[in-house]
Amino acid sequence: MKKALSLIFVFTLALTLLLSSCGKSGEVKIAVPNDSTNEARALQLLEVQGIIKLKDTGDVLATVKDIAENPYNVKFLEVEAAQIPSVLKDVTYAVINSNYAIGAGLTPFVTEGTDVSYPNIICVKDGQQNTDKTKALVAAINSQKVKDYIDDTYKGAIVCDLGAVGNGYDASVNYDALKGTKISIAASPTPHADILKVAKEILAAKEITLDIIEYTDYVQPNNVVESGEVDANYFQHVPYLNDFNKENGTHIVSVLEVHHEPMGVYSATESGWNNLKK
């Protein structure tokens, strides 16, 4: 018992010292996503803002190790993207994907420019692109109702990338044969699952059930599609998908670009870069 109490005391002391050191006066900490594509994207945003300068890495995605100039002596914390809102109070700034920021009720003071676009996509396993299930799902999402929902609900915080939208149905699909069937799709809670609820209503009119399964990580949604456990997913952009397939030997493909989420810089204590750059 004494040994256990001693271990608890040591752990508590170490944690206290760590948090104390993180709060040193004048120390600037910025949290960035720890997955390769979003970390590179976050660092590029910070470079555009004049906070750092990156080395030329060619086709290789930049990480904090590729920072060539750090004039403000920023300390970078690489954090799992979904967890960054929860550590915002412990850092000076954080670069956050807007889907997680919206879910946490956060507002950025700066975002990526309109020239930066990482469309979030509907994905299926290679070979399933032209099945009636997939075509029915794509048609329901690539619809005027879904476009209007994105535009009216998010007002630019989430930007619709749907092209020539239709009425929600594909004339080449045998909807009678699909009656009573289920299409399963893995999705992030916000905004992906919310957007899918509109498509769910469209499919329900044809007696097709859209089963929306929510995940809060960036790994399992691809794993369950690769295994065949789930028909499709909606949570990622193309660079992340390409990187995931390369690293994991998976065979997942994009069938529709739906929306993109401008990445932004957030702070619990600052309203901009003024105190950093003074």
C-alpha cells in the first residue's frame, strides 16, 4: 500500500512539474495535429502567418523537424487532431481542423485562405464504386438538399464542394431491388454525421436505411471499410486517404467530394498574434 501511495505521489509531482513548466512566463506553445497531412497543413498556415519558415521538403510532408526558422521560439506540441480542443487551455495557440472546433464551440482568429482546399470525401473499398448501393449513396449526398443544408447551416465555416447537384436519386439505380436494405457509413460526428442525416431522409423515401456510425478517430473508419464491415466512410480528405493507403496497404477510393473545412488558429487567451509579434 505504501509503495502504491509513493508511486501516486511521484506521478502527481511529475505531472505538477510538467504543467508548471508548460506555463512559464513568456513561453509560447502551439499545438498542431500529429497526423502527417494535417500537421503539414497546419505548419504551412503558420508559415503564411509569418510565425515560422519551413525548409523546402519537396514532395515530402513537412513536420516540426522541418522548421528552418523559428523567430518567436515557439514550442510545438504534436497532438491527436480530435484532442486538440481539449488542450487549448494549456497552450498559447492551437491549429485545429474546423470540424473539431465547431463541435467544441470555438471560433478562430485566422483561417486558411480560400485558395487552400482539402475536400472531405465519400470513400468505399476499391471495386465497390459502381454498385447500386454506392451509386444510391452518392446520389443522395450529391443533392440540392444536402448542398442547401451545408450552405445554410455552416455559412462558410464549412464550404460545400458538391458539383452538379441533383434531386437525390440516380436513374441508373434499381431502387426497388434496394428496398429494405441497409447502407452503412462511418463518419465523424461533426459535421459529417449531421450532413449525412439529410441524405438519410432522401434514402428513406426509397425504403433504404442509411446507418450512420460515428467515430472520433482517423483510423477505424478506414479499417472498417477495408474489412468490409462497413460500406463507406466520410471523414477524411484526399491527401490523408492517399497517405493512409500507402502506409497501411489498404485499398480505399474516393467516390465524391462533399465539403472542405478551413483549418484555423485558435486561442483561449489571445485574440490574435499581437502579443507574440510585439
